[in-house]
Amino acid sequence: MAATKVLYANESEAGKRHELPIEKNTIRASDLAKIQISGGQISTGLRIVDNSLAHTAVGSSRITFLDSQNGRLYYRGYSICGVLGNKTYEEACFCLIWGDFPTPGQARRFQRSLFASLGQLPILIHDVIQKFPRNAAPITMFQGGLAAALAAQSDTIPAFIGKDIYSNDMGVVDASIVRTLATAQLLFAAIYCHRQNQARAEPDPEGSFASNLLLMMHFVDEKTGKPDPKYVRWIEKILLIYADHEMSCATFVFVTAASARSDPLSCYLAAVSALYGIIHGGAVDAAHTMLQRVGDVDGIPRLLAAVKDRKELLYGYGHRIYKARDPRAAELLAILKEVRAETDSDDPLFSVAEEIDRLASEDPFFQERGVRINADFYLNFACKAM
């Protein structure tokens, strides 16, 4: 689509005027590079210095849209609020990957391909995870499991076999996507079971992604031997909430690795390493550890004072992108309240979390800076309650 707006740049020394087309509130770096300034250290035109990429769009996408000003999240144009409770995790994955929600036939084939991939994953994954101390950080087990899966499937590594197998064959790409999803599912279950000192259960050929995840971790109803539908629904909603989040730090790392035409598992391994950063996905654990350190509501004023003095970070609060409330946080809180009501879960730290949220939401220090609660604040509570 042709640009409707133009940015004019006047070059004072040469007396030139440059036109830079504006599309979707962005200008292209390649257009800026056409401006040559004599005597500069860089001979290929102007560059932009943006050390944190805070003002740089690294690409355009039709997959996910994050409306930061209004606190809304869309998957392929569908609001996350409309997806939750109406679509399965597999349907959302299909939509994110291939452009729209599947037909019933496509959904069945996708579910079966995920189950088939589970059965084809190497036993080496389990062997490697078993070598980890049970109290090791789960993320390290996840990284080790991904490396093990990759080691057992060396024919999927382009550099190792000396062939670029992903650039021109979408069938290979699609199969690798399914295999990567199945690998993550297996690892979640295997790591949980290892930490609980129990063997992983076998999945159900007709089970959904969420249902099989619970089944493999032994979260089943004693009477039916199958996962409780309530738990399946809760886990599915959590998976949907975290299915995608635009160009996050981890996604950027994945895309950067993929630009070198690495295999999907290698890209995923790189992304996971970024994801567990303490101000990224690792904030889920950091927030809970922070709450344990606070202990009770009496410790909250000390924490907030330390945050204001820049001596502490308020994990689970604030977001690099959202200027309004994180829409995922409200959905997670709704799930958490439902879980607590159904399971009689009573985590004393939840009252601490609620009071922090209340005080911070009324404090001008946080409100003037647009620092509001994000999804990471409540995720750990939801998982623990289940």
C-alpha cells in the first residue's frame, strides 16, 4: 500500500531535501540509508542508534497485534478475549502458524500429528533430564532436553548435514513446527515428573494438547483416570494467553537465530535462554520469590519504598510495551479466582499480592509512570493452586 504521509529531512551542508515515506507510523531504515553525509565514519548512509530497540520496529507481521495504548491483544485479528473459552490451544496454534482457525478436519489432523510426533521423540530426552538434580532450576532441564532432542535428530541441523533444508520446502518446515510443539509438551511433563520422582504417564491418542499435558503429569480424576475437564479448561486458557506476544525479546532472539537458517529447535533453545531473563519470562519466578521475601502485608511498605528508591524491582509490574493494563493479567486473575473457588486453595501470599496491586494502583509514583500489573504477577499462583 502506498504511503500517504512523508517525512522531509533537510541536509543543511549539501542543501538537499529528502523525502522519507511513512507507513504505519514507521520509516524504512533503507530509505534513511540513501542519505549520504560527507565526512561520516559510515559510508553506507545514515544509521539509527537505538541501543535498546525501544524505538525500532525490526519487522512487520500479520500474526499478532499488541495495542499498547489500549491494552488489547489480537491473534490474527481475533481478540484474545474472544479466543479464550471459545478455541482450543491447538486451534489457536493453527491460526497463529497458518493464518486462520482450522476446519474440523484440519483440527483433527493437527491433533493427530502432534500425538504422532510425541511417540517419535527420542528416549535420550528422558535420559538427559533424569541426570539433573531434582531441585535444579526447571529451565535448565528444559534447555538440556531441547539439546538432547536436537542431538538425537542431527539430520534436522542444516550445517551438520551441509544442506539448507528449510528455505525452500514448506513441508519440512511444517513438520518441524509440529515436532517442536510436541517436544515442548513432552519436556513440560517429563520435567515435572522428574521433580516429583515419578515416571511420566503415556498420552491419549485422542487427547488434546492440554489434556495430554495433564495426563502425562498424572493430574487425573481417580474415578475416570482422565484429567478433570475443569483443569483442562484452566490449563488451556493459560496456554492460550501465552501462545504469542508479538516481537518479544525471546521472539526477537528466535528470529535472529532463524535468520542464520538454523534449525527450529536451535532457534527455540536460543529463545528459551532469553525468555528466562529476570525482566522477561523469568519475572514469573522472580515475582513469587519477591512475595515470599515480603512475607506478609506488613512488609509491603518496605518493598514499595525500596522500589521508589530504585533499590528493588517490583517484579510482575510494569511492561516495556503496555501503557494501559496488560489484558492478559485480567484474564489470568479471573482464572486464578475460579481455580481458588473450585479447589479451596488458600495461598497466604495471594493476599500479599492483592494488597501490593491495590496500593500500587493508587500510588501516584506508579500511575504517573504507567507502571501497572502484568501477566507474570499471577501466573505462579494459578499454577500452584491447581
